[in-house]
Amino acid sequence: MFLTESEQQISTEYQQQGYIIRPVADTQALAWIREQFIGLIEDALGLVSHDEPDVLLNNIHERVSVPDLNAFRLKIIRGINSIENFRSMYFRVARPYLETIVGNELAMQLRVNLSIQFPGDDSSLLPVHADTWSGDSPFEVVVWLPLVDCYGTKAMYLLPPEPAGELNREFGERAGRSSEELYQEIAHRVEWLKVNYGEVLIFNQGLPHGNRVNEEAETRWSMNCRFKGVFTPYGDKKIGEFFEPITLRAASRAGMSYSLPSL
Ligand SMILES: [Fe+2]
């Protein structure tokens, strides 16, 4: 392999653990993203916050009720996705890591997702799953970006490649298990991914992952968005309707528009 030493380091880590956690590549882009959120929250709640951003975000469950949570979340998601530069700023936060792990001709999901996890709330849980089980391409990675420090059950968990391989081989025997039973069987082998604000997580969505009830005292705010190599195989999520090329290179453009001279 002709990868540089630092590229090899990241590649090995991703392959062995199924993820990497790194400081964001562009702190200004991250600060800009969080500012957009504060503005959208103030709009949604009709208030002007005098709290520090992390205090407002971590304690949002004191201002929004559980029944109102989904409508609130959808309002914020619509908000971020209607901001012109949002996805390009999101990309900047992870760009060099994506270029190392995935490549430099990338397709990005058209919409950035948001998860808001109140303490003790069991209404927005993600049972154990791999995205590939429901038709995602194994060539996709997820860029997971928190707006607050995520630790303990406020974070997400991932089953590392080795136990995930064992689970795959025994999958037939486990058919018919509920996802809770499945979780209980892998609980002692999952890794809880501590990711602070200022860091970004990139993980392999083909590995089982999910979350549990957030038993911490603070609300989790995290975004996620899929990336893949433009020319790698697609699953159910297609280019155009779900993904869009964001960094096509000149030779690829030339190749795609090339036609042999006609006789
Ligand atoms: Fe997932």
C-alpha cells in the first residue's frame, strides 16, 4: 500500500475498531453549525437564550415536553436542511478523515439527520441494527457529529468487527429473537462511543449499533449523515434521490461525458 503513515494509522484503526473518533477538522465550521442550531431553537421556542450554548442544548428537556419532542425535532431538521451551506460545513468537519477512509470522490446524503435524546426518554430509541440489514450499501460510512459531550448511555454503542463477525456466522440460530433479546446477547461486547463536542465519529454502519435509554442527566444532540465513494456499489439508497456527488474530479467528469467518435 502506498498510503502515508497517518493514512495507514486511520485505516487500521477503522478496520480494527469499526470507527474512528478525531478532533473536528474545521473548528470554525463546527462553531457555525452550533450557532445555526441555537438560532433555530430560539425560533422554535420563541425565546432568546442567555445560556451558554452547551447549557441550552444539554438542558433542552426542561423547555420541551416529551409529547412535543418529535415535532420540535422535525422543525429543527427542516431548519438545518434548508440552510444553504449546512451540508458543506458538515462535510468540512470530517473531510480529511473521509478522504482517507472513503476516498476523495464522495457522494453525500442529501439530508442531515438529527437525534435528540432526553434523559430517561424511551420514545426515540434505535434498537440494535446494522443499516446494511435494511438495504444500505456496505460501502457507506456514517459521519456522526455531536453538539454536546456524549458519554455513557448518552452516547451510542457499536459492536466491533470481531464479535460482529461471530454474530453474522450465528445469525441463523438467532432468527426469531426480538431486538431486545439480541441486544442482551451482545451487551457485554458492545463498545459505548464517548464523543465530545469538538470531536467527530466516523463509523461503519454495516456493524450492529444503536442506543439505549439515556440514563445521564443531560440531553444528547447528535447529527448523522452518510457518505460513500461516488463510484462504489449502491444499495437501496440511490444516487440522485438519496445521495449526491459532492467532490467529482475532472477526469471522472471527462470520462462520464466521453463518447467515441461516431463512424
Ligand atoms: Fe443505523
